[in-house]
Amino acid sequence: MNRRTGRVICDITVSADGYSAGLHQSEERPFGDDGGDGSGDKLHAWMFDTPDENRAEVDRLTAAGAFIMGRNMFGPVRGEWDRRWNGWWGDDPPFHGPVFVLTHHAREPQPMDGGTTYHFVTDGITSALSHARAAAGDGDVSVLGGATTVNQYLAAGLVDELRLHIVPLTLGAGTRLFEGVPPLELEQVASRPASLVTHVTYRVLS
């Protein structure tokens, strides 16, 4: 795999059966039928209910030099940008760096408090990665999700490291990691169990 500067990392929380969100996602229930109230309260309880136990993994989520996410992760607005949506994270998002949002509909960059700027990329995952690499310099690029976006990068062979946070529940249906991804050769480089999650890091070999 071509490693020019920093690594390309995918960092994502999934259920034990591999789903990052359930069916019937909406603005009111962004994670759909997720085994809880639709907000991801159970999927991401490891971050919010036991943050001290998982401090290293929480801190690593936003340690990259630049970030990529799909439009579905950015927000519920579909089609043309007919209203001003600036993400789920408020005026001061936790990224504090450039975030490249994959979309089919052009939009001017949106600067936020704390150093985060959302850039909207309309010409695909390779272009988004090129922009993110340039912005990150020698730093890592983190592909945050959702699973559909992560799957695209995995299928294209563009990922160096895959960090999974596996929670002890099953969803049975929804948006699933590895859907449509050809067989991968992975090397496990780290794993750590915690009370609400198991953290597993793989190096993607092929």
C-alpha cells in the first residue's frame, strides 16, 4: 500500500454484528433503530458513560491532522442544501481541524469555532483523500464514517489502519461495516477490553 506521509485511519464504533447504525435513520433518530433512543446512546455509551475508562481511545478519535466523513454522518439534509446545517456537533465541533465532507451537492466551506472548517467535496473519495492529505501534512487522515464511507475507502485499498470499537449488542439490520468490501488481510496490532466496549486495531495488509 502506498504510504506517502501520515497514515489513513478508519475509526468506527460497531455492534457485535457489525452495524454502525440501525434502520430508519432520521433527524430525530440519527442512528435509527439502534437498540436505544436512536441517538446512539447505547452504541456510543463507552464514550459518554465511561469516558475515563476509555480516555486514550476517545482522545485518538480527534488526533488526526484532517478528517473525512460522509454526508450522512454530517447530517440529515439530503439533496440540495436547502437549509443551513453545520453538523451534529454544535458551534465548536471536536475536530479542531479540516473536515472533508463527501457530497454530490456543492457548498462553500463552513468555518466553525475552535479551528474546525467543513469542506464539501463533490468529486469522490480519492479527491477527498488528496485534499485531506494536503491539509494534514505529515499527520494522519482519519475517515470517521459512517460505515458506507469507510467501506468505500476499504474497497478502494486506501486504508492503512482500522480501529474498531465493538459494543456488546446486536442490531440485526442497518448500515453494516464491510458490506460490499472484498476480502481483506488484516493484522491485529492491539486489543483492549473495557466494560462497555472492546477496542481492536488492525493493520490493513491488502
